[in-house]
Amino acid sequence: MASIDPNTDPYGYLGITQNSDGSITRRPEFLATCTADSDPKSPVLIKDIPINQQNNTWARLYLPAPAPATKLPLLVYYHGGGFILCSAASSIFHAFCSRLAAEIPALVVSVEYRLAPEHRLPAAYDDSAEALDWIRTTADEWLDDYADFSNCFLMGTSAGGNIAYHVGLREVVTCVGVDQPKPLKIQGLILHQPYFGGVERTPSEIRLAADKVLPPLVSDIMWDLSLPVGVDRDHEYSNPIRAVRLDVLEKVKDQGLRLLVTGCDGDPLVDRQIELVKMLKDKGVDVVDIFSDGGFHGCEIFDESKAIVLYAALKKFVLNS
């Protein structure tokens, strides 16, 4: 990936080939994956459980070891990849979730959702919301014994941050006053360098047009492959600023839902993240924002020193909510 310039060969950089029928072929060796039991020295216990076998969706659970005597916050995690790449089994996200579970500590449920363009949005949102329903109804002993259902957080990195935002708002609308087998109280949404877009370029996208990690050209391709056919990047899935629902945000406030949004000024998407934070704060939503100098999109996934700072911020947000 690092040897290919995303501005000259964006498809090669993403490890995909676009086919004449609009589908894509992914290079199988492009992004490493691992099994739940790949690291016997892991500081957490890990297992995979199917959710919807027809859609081939499943969850990877991370439980700090030794098993705790008291129940832990429940953190539902959605991986990144621009809606077209990666998996809950991707090695980079597997390692990240292992550390999350150990550092907070929390019981982490990492969700495998369907990818575009085979399954365009809202498929990823639907799968991610279905995972919450699965958590409420499954008889899994880790969830029953160690998860505090009254202290749940939805978190995502990049495209996963986009998912956490949209699924979180969907939950606010659909689950109020609904009897649930095991009531799930979502206390907060954690948007880690969330992936949003729009037709008009922002100043940060112009400034970082030649970025070597996530230039606007690459973002455009991923949106073209993931959004519903016939819409542009100002669709509400990619540009929530263009489709602000005041009634939903009022419910967010009424339910005391808090948001944590993180970003850095080396990410072309930073202006969109800042714009979202400003809009939410203007509407009275409780938002904690952490924006740092330098960095790049997804830097905490790859840079240990930055990851340590992020884990500390996540721990503070979760334990103080």
C-alpha cells in the first residue's frame, strides 16, 4: 500500500480492480486478517459468534483477562475501510480492539458488516443496527455475565465512525419506549476520525489534495462505490450537515447521549469533522472534541505513541459518562 501513490493509481492503492459491470475485485493478500485465537499471549479473551448467517455477518468479542468480578462497559465497535474494504478480522482492527478492551477496560464487540459495492449503503447501517438487536437477544454468556447493558457505547474508526453516528441516531428514534428483552442503554457515540464527505471541497481537502493516506480522489472513489446508485456525496449518508434532523437531535439531548469526536489536522477530512462538531454543539448536543496537530487519517491505528493518547481519552470518556 505504502509503495503506491494514491493520487496516481488510486485503485491500486486500495488493492482493488474495477470491473466493467461496476463491481470490484479485491486483492486477497492486500490487507492481512487473523483468527480469534491467533495470539495465545493476548491480554484479552477473544471469540467469534455468528449474527446473520444469510448475510455472513458476525461479531468478534474481546473480554479482558482474567474475567472481571464486576460488569464492564459494553463497547460496540465498527471497523473502517471506506465501506468497501476491511473486516472485523483485519489484523489492524483486531489489535486495536484487543488494546481497547484491555485499556478501558471494556467488553468490546467488533461487528462484521457487509461491504459495498456488492451491498451499498444502507446495508452497513442495517447490519450494524442488527448487531445491537442481536446483543439484546442472544444468550451469549460473556455478554450476560460481564457486559453492563446500561453502559453501552457505539464506536467506529473512519467509515466505522460514520456508522456509529448514523446507527446511534437511528437507535435514538427507533428504540425509545420499546420493550426490549435486555434493555440496551447507549450512553455515548465515539467517532474516531469519522469518514464524511460532500460535493464541494473543504479547505482541508484542498490543502491536503495530494495526501498520501486518504486524498480526496480516493475518498471520491469509495463514496462512488458505497453510496446508493444515483446520489452524490451531499447525500445524508456522507454529508449529514445537509440533512440535519432537529427532531432527532432533540431526542439525543433528551436521552443525555454524549458524543466524542476525534481528529487531526493532517487528515483531509478534519474540516468536515469540525463542521459536524460545530453543528451538534450549536444544537445543544453534549460533544467532547479532541483535535490534534499533525498526524494522518487513522494514525492511532498505526502509531503506538498516538494510540496511547487516544486510549487515555477513550477511557476518560467511557468511565466518566
